[in-house]
Amino acid sequence: MVGAMAASPAATPYDEMLTSDGGVRAHYAGLHQRIATLAAAEMAERQRTLERYFLLQGITFTVYGGESSTERIIPTDLLPRIIPAAEWERIEAGLTQRLRALNMFLADIYGAQQILMDGVVPRELVLGAPSYRREMQNLYVPHEAYANVCGSDLIRQPDGAFAVLEDNLRVPSGVSYMLANREASRRTFPGSFRAAGVRAIDRYPDLLLATLKSMAADWRPNPQIVVLTPGVYNSAYYEHAYLARLMGCPLVEGRDLVVHDNMVYMRTTTGLRRIDVIYRRVDDDFIDPLTFRRDSALGSAGLFNAYRAGNVVICNAPGTGVADDKAVYAYVPAIIRYYLGEDAILPNIETYLCREPSQLAHVLANLDKLVVKAVGASGGYGMLIGPHASRQEREDFAAAIAADPANYIAQPTIQLSTAPCLVDGEIEPRHVDLRPFILSGEKIVVTPGALTRVALKKGSLVVNSSQGGGSKDTWVLESTPAEVQP
């Protein structure tokens, strides 16, 4: 179990609001007291107010393969999740350390490949990964910041400690829901919000814009930034448009771009305008049909050649996905030690690599206890949650694993922590995870907030929106002596 953290799951999950003896944690005291004063009808009305806000703002999400192709509001819970300052300081330090090391790893594997020659990470694991882009070898990336926007998924383990479940370095989404949840939360609990001393996240669009501009600052004093979207049929289109509007940047599709003499331009009503930085929300395969998938209509022909020539910057850089590959994930603690000479502040979850025969045998013998994930899948797809799967589902998955072991990893079934949620008029615990957002350009910045994803189905551990999950606001508190937990 490479880079694994040995941990024995506890019988009960960590409760974000209540202690093991039923007391209320200090940082939840104010909200708990306020909830106690509200009748069920008032709580329901506040939930409806929150949902109306999302509806009026057009905050939607599309689930591919659903019964209907119409967009729907992402389920959002009324009650915020609260994180005290001391815990956030550790999260912030751990995420900064992790992204710094992963950017160094990307610069190395697309350059000298010293970490591969030293045998810290298996060469075939990296160079054979579908997300490894040989076209990126020896290309200049400003500040060696390959992953400019990262959304790492954290979980709180039964002992209360946070750990990293996975990294998202390709085209991470969800920040618009973080911002929208905050605005809705301020409307539904205005007094509690003011009294709690919640750190502001409103500056995220400005910080994102500054990060993107820093990637081209070496040659252009006021670079032109655009947001590249696959179009209105993409599940996260709302987020693309929302961020473009907040940053004051044009939202473009591939058909809006023109590449001439290795320069990238966008079509406007007044003619062509040169582009310096593309914040792309399009997967690698679809960026440029001349370099990657020839059948792509989402990118622009010649875009990668312009990038190779140094005339435009693509954020996140193509090929960053190899660093959040679920098999490479198992080596991240070793990667941190290799480049920074430090132990990981935020540990990994124990991970079995099915590519290793001994670990494969263990996984196949314990499918009823493990969570198995396809290395290249995301969004909750390509996953088996053993304890909740039927015998037939486990048998089918066992056959798939045996046929292609390198495509799978497995982890113990972790009891995600629970937070109070309003469900059918009652306050009940539901499992949650945490997705903070980290920006990397000239410097690394961790936004003092996060998207808390909620498994709204009772007993479910799947928090992905595409799998029926929802979200809630996350209050990161300012540092005050009163917030020490009991």
C-alpha cells in the first residue's frame, strides 16, 4: 500500500456538530441555539427561500444519462457546515504543501524525469497513464504552475483528522456553488452569519483573475483572459458563465477562436482581438483537433501549437491530469518527501494498487469491505462501494478488475463525517466531504472556504452531484479564543 496511512475505521462516523457524549461543539454553539428557536414551518420557509434564490439565479446542474436532459437546481441544504480556524490553518498548510509538490512533480515528469529515474514513482505508471501528454515534454510553463486551479477532496475520518481522498487538477468544478451557497446562506441566517465571524470568500473571482494574469505577466502588462467552455450543453456551463461574468472576461467557445501565425485571437463585433491566457473548462482531448482528438469540435485547430510557441497560456496546463491519476495518488506522500523533504501534513487514505499482484489478491478477496475506483473515472462513475453492492455487482466488478488490474485502485470504506441537514422538515445527520479550492500562479492561495458536498440519501456515502448528492455552505471562522472545541 504505497504512501498509505494505516487506519482502522471506527464504528461510528465523526459528527461535525455534536460530541460523542451528545454535547454541542463550541464552534457550532451559536447556530445550534438559533436553530432551537425556529419552528419547523420557519425552517421550511427558509429552505424555500434558499431554493428560490438558486432558481432565480439560474444555478443549475445537468446529470448526463438522466431521465431528462433539462437542467435542474443542485440540491442545497439550509444548514451551513462550520470549521474552526485552528483546523483550517492545518488544511491550508497541507493543501499548499501538496499543490507545490504536485506542480514540481509535473515539471519534472515533463522535463528531466528525475523522480522516475530515482524509482520513487514507477516509470510505467506515469508514462503509460492515458492522461500523460507527451506533447508537453520540455515546454515552458510560467512559474512551473501546471495546475492553476485545484479542487482537492478532503474527508474527516472517524478520529476527527482530515485526510485527502483525491486531487482534482484537470478541470475542477464546484467553485460557483461555493460562492452561490455563501450568498444564499447570508440571506437565510443573516444574524448567525454576522455573529459567527465567518471568513469572506467574495474575493475568489479577483484572486482567480490575478492568478491567470500572473501566468502571462512576463510578456504582457495587461493580458487578455478568456474562459473557454464546451458550450451550453455542458453540465457545468452555469459555472463557466458565472466565473466569466464575475471576472469581467469574455466567455468563448472553440468556434469563437482563430489561430493565425501561432497567435490566438477571438472573434468580436469589432474584429479579431488577441488572447493571452485561456482558462479552459474543456478536457485535454478536445482542446485542439490537430494535436489531440481529431473529431473534436469543442477546441480550436492550432491552439496547442500556439501554446507550444509560447504565444498563449492554457490554464490548467494540458497533461496535469497525470498528477491526479488515482494510482499516482498513492505516491503523493512520497512525492512530497522527494521534492520538499517534508512529511505530508494531510495524509492519504490507505490505498491498494490492483496493478500489484499481492494487493490485487487482497482486493478480490475483500470486495465486500472496499471501495473500488477506476483510475481514469470521475464524478462517482466507475466505482464500486462494496458494502452497499449486491453480490452480482461485486462479481461483475471482480471480473472487470481481473481483466484490467492496472485500471483499478481500492480503499477501505471510510465512514465520512456527518453534518446536520434539513431533510423533509427534520434535522438529520448526512455524510459530507469537503472540496477547498487552491489557486497557483505566481503564488499559491487557498480560498478560506470550500464546497461541502452532501450525500442526501440516508446512509449513502456518494456525495457527487451527478449521483444524487447536494451541497451546503462552509463557514471557516476567524481565529478567536472562543472557538476551541470541547
